[in-house]
Amino acid sequence: MRQVLFCDTTLHDGEQSPGVNLFPEEKLAVACQLVKLGIPIIEAGSAATSHSDWEGGHRVAQEVGGHGGPIICSMARAHLAARFADKTP
């Protein structure tokens, strides 16, 4: 039997609309609802875009990812990702 896994991109693609900008606590609230829906993979934004985007993805990964939780991923540009690595809360 085949298994289908869904990867939700709301936290990244949802911010592509003009005027839409999710703060870290808003990303976490959306991610919690996605977990309740049973989504196994959540794209939590684009960490290299801004410190706020990095922080939102980090909070989602810490609070809903992990053992038994969904896989949390992020779009990344390796040469810019290091820019925020030293600003870990």
C-alpha cells in the first residue's frame, strides 16, 4: 500500500501575497493548527529572508517539531543562512 505525505507550505507561500507578513507567534499558531490536522511536514518559511522569518521557523521547530511531531523544514540560501546563525536566542 502506498503512503501519501503532505507537505504544507502555508507558512512560506502564504507570505507571498502583498501585505502578508506573519510574526513568529502567528507562525507558531498556524503550525499548531497544522499539527492538529495531522500534517506530517511543515515548511516554516524562508530562514535566510529575515531574522523574524528565522525566529518564526526556529520557534515552530522547537515547539511542534521533534519526536512524534511533524518534520519542520525551511527554504534556504546557504550563503545567507549563516547571517542569522550567530543571533540564536
